[in-house]
Amino acid sequence: MDNVNITINGVAVSVKKGTTILEACKKININIPTLCYHPDQELKGNCRVCVVEVEGQPRLQPSCCTPVTQGMVIKTNSKRVREARKAIVELILAAHNCNCLTCIRNNNCELQNISRELGIDSVRFDNVEEILPLDNSNPSIVRDGSKCIKCGRCVEVCSKVQGVGAIYNINRSHDMRIAPAYEEGLNNVPCVYCGQCINVCPVGAIYEKNDINNVWKVLDDKSKHVVVQVAPAVRVSIGEEFGFDAGSIVTGKIVSLLKRIGFDRVFDTNFTADLTIIEEGNELLHRIKNGGKLPMMTSCSPGWIRYVEYFYPELLENVSTCKSPQQMFGALAKSYYAEKYKINPENIVVVSIMPCTAKKAECIRDEMNDSGYQDVDFVLTTRELVRMVHQSGININKIEEKDFDDPFGITTGAAAIFGATGGVMEAALRTVYEIVTGNELKNINLTTVRGIDGIKEAEIPVGDLNVKVAVANGLNNAKIILDMINEGKADYHFIEIMACPGGCIGGGGQPIPGNIEVKKQRMDGIYNVDKSKLIRKSHKNPAIIKLYEEYLGEPLGHKSHKLLHTHYAKRELYEV
């Protein structure tokens, strides 16, 4: 039998065999509160907030992990259910740091929402909250154990999606807590700073390090020339926080907003995404022609770079030497831009708006100062920019749209798709094909490398060579490909790896929630940006052509190698 017939609150419902009670209730628009449940994760049944009453069962059943059976009669709103849910949440609150007004997740907290929905206005149980010190050791991420509700979401995403295992369930029973191994700080374990733990946390137990005050400070300093760059994925996600649908393109509003806030110039990271394609594409061709290390792997994602430094250092020679677009931008801002506009680079402050928490750590790497200065000074996540918008009092919904400033404002569709998994690969192949063959690539939509799937493969004819490529998003998927390389089973020429599921559209600094359906909408927005551009190939960008003519000389040349390329090194798993 494919379907089973059940009754929920007196309503007859027919659902597929294997459907959970929670899913069945959603079908008839009944909302059941959950905390440990996440639509993109395995079922846990840890918190019991989702309990329901099933006729014939002496105990209440967790709806998130209980499959329906033929003839099942379910009550989701009986007195027994309401009282049980309320008691469960009150017990959680009794052990929780309820300093909500100053919490980073205030008004976007699942525990807060459930407490309101259940009508909890007091807690009957003694307060047993344990005040724990903040783990502020990591350059990207802060942990507040006193707000942890032990749902296990962060542990699952770190171990099963990212394959890192920087945080665990330690101890047992009442003493169980979630923390890094040996209760070390996050700086002393192989955390890759991806921030996926932040995106799945239902409360404020883990969040990005706050750089907002640092940015306000330099904006108020009249001796500083403060420029800002905006990553491709930000323009299709930030609108969610202001009532726009996921995937809505609000680029012009972001530019206008940043100018009103006080930035001296507002630039587009897409410019240096185009530049990355030129350098990385030529690097790939150089390796193929000269017997270089293959397969070559992209280097745009700082979380992925830390992963390979920790877990696969023997493959570091396979990683492209190109800096990420963020870092290329910073190096050019304090060299080319400073010279062109006669600004003392000591007075230039570069701020990045990124969908990524790992970018905060990337900008302070020792290698990222080839301009003679720290390439990028501060990184704000998409969420941090949202908070700055609220602090500024500017109504982003009603402001006029404006264009990015020169000389880093002209960009292509190829650069925009960097924000989605497969985008770097597609953009690179658009350029590599035309450089090698000298012919125009007619169909530039390389759909075989698009989509949310964890691993994608393609073989693209480029002149006399069939270029074999692979794309992976999420570090557990990267592990599969890296193991294949070590086993001699990967005959690829080029591999794109993004640390975050879905790529940058699912970055650790993006608006919460960001489940798979939201990521798909953001991805659609990214490809709509691409389609809207007059120029859709990086090597056709006139501003990039001018940059080489005026300053860099040629791809992989002396100046571009100094400013735009770097190196990576093995890291110890436990740096104590």
C-alpha cells in the first residue's frame, strides 16, 4: 500500500507510507513546534518539543521522527500535549541564558518564537543556568555555551555535512554539553570557520565575530578613505531581511545604502571575480601545457582552503595560487587604485561585505599583504550589514538605486555566478574555451555544472582537448573527490570546491533561515543577474582589459603574480 489513511484532530488525511506525523500535519497546515528538527538534517528526536498524542499509545510521541501507520488517530492540540510542550520548553528556559534583548538572535530565535506561541510568560522551575565564558578565540566565530540548548544541529552539520568534527557532544546525561574536543577553544581545533554551525543553530549559542563598531569607527575618521566591496551572493540574499522574496536582486539598493552610510567608494567584488577567472584560467592552461600539477583546484573559498591545509596538505600543490576575489580586490585597492587616484594607501581602509564567516579569518592571514599593507581590513557578513542598516535608520525598501563606482564597477555575468556552486567552473570554462580555440562559445550556459547537487562532473571539448571537470559543494563531498585524487582515480583537469552547501549563496554569514529551498531561490537570482548582463564572459570585461594595459601587464606576469597570487601551508590539527 503506497498511502496510509490517518486522522489528525478529526480531519481525515491520506499520506504516503513512511511520512512522519510532522510532515503529515504540515500537509493540512498544522504547525507543530520543533527545536532539534531541521529540514535539511537527519531526524533526531532530542528535544521532544514536537510531541503529539496518538490514540492507543500510553506516551506522547515525537512527531518529527514517528512515521504514520494505517488508521492512526492523532491529536496535536489536546490539553495533555499543550501542557507537555509547555513544560519541556520551560525546562529548557530554566537552563538557558535568557538575556534576550542583548542576544544577537533577538527576534530571530526559534526558542523565543516557540515560547511566545506556547504562551509562556513565566517559568515554574528553578533557574539552573550555567554561566560559561564566551569562546572568543576564533577570528570568525564566537561560542556562548550558556545559550546552547543541546539540540545537536551544529554537531551534525560540522561532522556529517562538512566532515570536520570541530565540535562534539562531550560528557553524558546532565553533564552533556556541546563543545570542541577536550573543551579547547575553537582556535585550537581544526575549525575551518565556514559558519555552517551558525546557520543551523536555533538560538544565539554560536555567531559571527562582530566588526560593525570597527567599521563605524573608520567611517567616522575623516583622515581615512574607506572603500567597500560587495560579494555576488549578498545581492540576492540581503533582501530577505527587508521583506523581499529570496533571490530578489537588490544590487542598486545596496550600493545606494552604502553610499548613504558614508563609504567613500562602493565597488563590486564581481570585478575581481572576473580578474580571478583571467588569472586562474591562464594558470590552468599553463599547467596543462607545461606538465604542471593536475587536477588544479580552485582557491576562492577560504573555508575550503583551511580544510585542505588541515586534512589534505599533500594536495596543496594542486590548489590554484590565485587569491580569492576578496583578497585580489584589497591588493588592488591599496596599489592600483591608490596610485591611480593619488591616495596614500596608509589611509585607505578596505571593507568587505561577504556571505562568508571564513572571510574574516582570510583577511588576516599572514600571506595577505602583498600590497605592502593588509589587503582587506574588515569583513562584514550579510547579517552584519543588515544590523548596520537598522542602526543607520535608512529605509532600504524606499531608497533609490545607484551604480557601483569606477574603476571596480564594471562586471560581467560570469562574475555574478561565482555566488553559486559551479559558478566559478562555468565562468572559467567560458573564458578558457575562447582563449584556446579563438572561437566564440555560442552556448555559454553550461548547465551540467549547475545545481545544488553535492558533486557534479562534466567533460567539455576545448579545441583538441576534452577538459574533464568536477564541482563539489560541502566539505564532505570535497573529501570524496580528494580521496579519489589520492587513490589515482580522478582524471580531472579542473575541480571547483566550495566549503558551503550551495556555494556562497549558502555561506555562513547569510540570513537565517537558509534551507535548501531558500538556497535554490538565491541560486535562481544569481543566474538571473548573469542573464541580465550585456557582457557574460570575464575576458570581455573592458575594465579588466584596461587594468592589464595600465597596470598589470599580462596574466601570470610579474606584477599580477606579486599582487594576485599567494601560497598555502600545512596546518596542525590541534594547534595547542
